[in-house]
Amino acid sequence: MFSIPEQWHANFVFALIAAAALLMASNRVRYDMIAICVVLALILTNVLPVNAALAGFGNSVVILIAGLLVVGEMLDRTGVARFVGNWISQNSSSSTTKMLIMLMLASAILSAVMSSTAVVAIFIPIVLRIAKYSNSSPSKLLLPMSYAALVSGMLTLIATPPNLVVSAGLKSQGFEPLSFFSFTLPGLIVLAGLVLYMVSYGRKWLPESAPSGEEAKSRSVQALWDEYRVEKELTYLRVAIGSPLHGKTIGESELYKQYGIRILDLSQRVRGWRELKAGVSPDIVLHIDDILHVAIPPACIEQVKEELNLVAFHPSQLEEQYRAWEFGAVSVLIHPESKLVGRSITEAHLRDHYGVDVFGIRRNHQVLDDYANQKLQPSDCLLVTGAWARIAQLQKQKHDFVVLEMPLEASDIVPA
């Protein structure tokens, strides 16, 4: 152990803080690794004894913050935050003022029980969509929503980590700790004042923002689908009782080989909840009551329903919106130096390597027939579908693909 003289401790700590700040700013080292290295440096230089350096890991505040992250993830995965955003979109389109008030209140209330950063991240695509459909300036909605999320730290004990730190500090000094709603009343007064100010006067000071040229010319996924003249119908089928698919994996079902069916995504019941699987793999086992989102030749629909005991399923608007958040399509260009040049779609195994499917090829502005067996050429355009996460990974393969067009739905995706 290398011990530093006590008179140098303060200088060493300041230098360590500066080094940690630089590493964090570089964005090249994981934050958790930086934190562990800081703790180790304090221990090895004898600035702090081991028990003091590790005391924070057993602090109740750390446990509470970890629990808060779990709550936030639950609200995100179950779609509660997204549902609130969609509800606002449907019930406030008639008035910009009403829309602004509802957005600010929803942002503040949700941020009172989960991370304000996560709430803002979830709401950004929803607000952008609201602004687009209502011809409003996105900045005049996004900034007030962000302000409200920040004010939410004054509403509940768990709204922001400093509240928990203060409460733990009071308790450690023998004072009564803060309760969950100790300062909710003054927080509500501040929130009401913020909403009133933004509605009456503050929004006039906010900058106007217009859609970029790239966003203005974007088209929907359906428009891309039509452009490539995909001869398959997108529909939903439910696995009924007695279906021969029950207990089989997607690979064993041979749906594509026998009927030309591609399963784009499916939802299954997991512990009483429906879980959407946007990126399907051949080893997923199918069960009764699974909902399959498929691309199927129109002529085969009735035959498949009868032979495989599948029934049509009509998802709700919320379910369709949730799928749009998870699943999409883009148009990509084959790079002239791509390793895929000279190979067919079948030989390239794009689903195995990239988790995406190809539903059409355009060459020299012409849609190719029997595209699955066509040898790929430089500058071929492909219609690629898959989970947005997979598409994002595809964008990084710049030596093989160049993304030509992102659809309008891509602007609705919540950042990771």
C-alpha cells in the first residue's frame, strides 16, 4: 500500500476528482469502472480506511436509489409512461394551451416516482409526434415538459437522489427523517406557478423550431412497403387451442418453407403479462394464445387458418402503437465494397447475422422479382425489417450497408 503524507491528502483528492471528471467527459471508460478505481485509489493511498471507503455500498440511500431504478424500469416496460403520452395526444389536440398543461403535469407526476431523465427520454418522441400532427413548434412543448420534470424533484422523497441523501443525513444526526410527502405541498405550489408562467408568458420566450428537410421528406413504413411492391400481407394471427404449432419452435414449424410466412414479431404471456418479442429467433417455442405478427401471401391466409388452427387477431390501437415503437423498416443501400456483393439474400443469412429480414430489392429504380435468389450488386436498395434495436446495429455496419431512408415512425422511438 502506497501511503500519501496527510498534508497532501486534500491535493490528492482534488487531483483524483479532476482525473475522474476527465475520464467521464471522454466517454471512453465506463462510469462504474471510474467509480471503483476512485475508491481503490483512496484505499491504496491510505487516504481512507477500507471500512470508510466501502461504507457507501451499505448505505440505505444506495438501496433506495436502486429500488427507484427498478420502479422506473417497470413503468417503462409496462408502457405506463407511453400510454400517458398517447392519452395526452388524443385528448389535447384541440388546444395548444391544454396540451402544454397536460404535458407538464404528466411529466411532473411521472417524474415524482421515477427518473426524470427517463421520463423526458420517453416523452421526447411522443411530444415530437404531437407537435408534428398539431403543427406546433416542438421546442415550445419539449422545454416546458423538461422544466416540469425538474420541478418534480420537489414533490416526493424519491423524486431525486438529493432528497434521499438529505433524509438519510437528518436521520444519522438523530433528527426525524423526511417522509414521502414531507414537501409535496410547496412543490405543488412551485409546479402550479411554473405551469401558470409557461402558459401565460414564458412560452413566448421559447425558440421556434421547424422540422428539418430530412424529416419533412420522410415517409411511413407502409409507403416503403408499397414502393417495393411487397406481395405479402401484414396481419395478426392467434395460436388457438389444438394448433399443431403448440410446443414447436419457430424453426420446427417450417412456416416459411411450407407457406411462405415470415413471423415479424410475436407476443407471449409471461407470468400473466403479454411480452412483445420484436426480434424472433428460430429457437423460440410457440404456445397456445401466442399472437403472431406475420407477413403472409394473401392467397394462403385461409389455408393457414384452417390447417394450423390459427384465428385472426385484431390488436387495439395501443397495441399497434407499442409494436411501432419496437418494430420497423428501413431502406438500405448495398455498399460497393460490401462482402455481400455476389451473394443472394438466401446465402447472406441476414436474419442469422443481423436479426433482420429483407422483403424486397430495387435495382436501377426497378423492383426485382424473386428477390431472395437474386445475386446482390453494388448500390442495390433493400427493404429491411426488424426490431429498431437491430436496425440501429445495422446502421453501424457502414462497410456493408448505407441507410438511405428512415421512416416517419423512427422519430417516435424512445432513445436507449
